[in-house]
Amino acid sequence: MNYVDGFVVPVPRQKRDEYLKFAQAMAPIFKEHGALRMVECWENDVPDGKLTSFPMAIKREESEAVVFSWIVWPSREARDKGMAAFMADPRVPQDPTAMPFDGKRMIFGGFDVILDQ
């Protein structure tokens, strides 16, 4: 089965187009380094929770939206190699302030796929 990197990140609502352009620029680079697929989702129905929720987890501010995304890789090994190559790629911004989101509040992790129907 494939391996998936998942992300939840706060993005200023006024930067939606900038974020989309950024993601569109990064997707081919991820694919060059072995990713099979990259999906970006902008919040539509993301309620606040009482104990936990997407907004609470990323400390979303009123002016921000929740973005939920994932990258599919053929395997964990392909992801480790591909992510290292991606991060070293000169086309990838190294300055965190160049990102159209607050990376300090990003939640991320790698997952083994156990069901894909």
C-alpha cells in the first residue's frame, strides 16, 4: 500500500489565491521527486469543537481558513527519499516567511494506508 503525508494548516483567507499558486508550483516538484498525487482542500464545513477540532488544533484565527492536504507516495522509503530531495530542491523556498501560511501552526505526519477503496 501507499504512504501518505497529511497536513492541516491555517491560511489567511485573503491569501487563498496566493496559497493555491504556491501549491500549484510545489506539486510538480513533489511529483518529480516521487510523489504520486498531491491534494489541497480549502475549508467549507469545518465547525469549532468543544474538546478538539481542526480550528482548535491549528489555533485558527478569525481571518484564517483551515487547509487540509495530503501527498501520496508509493512507499515510506520513496517518501523519505523524495521529501529529502524536495527540501533540498532550489525551487523550494527556504525562507519560512515566503510561505503563504503560518508553518509554526501546521500539523503534519506520515501515515501507512490501511484501506483504500
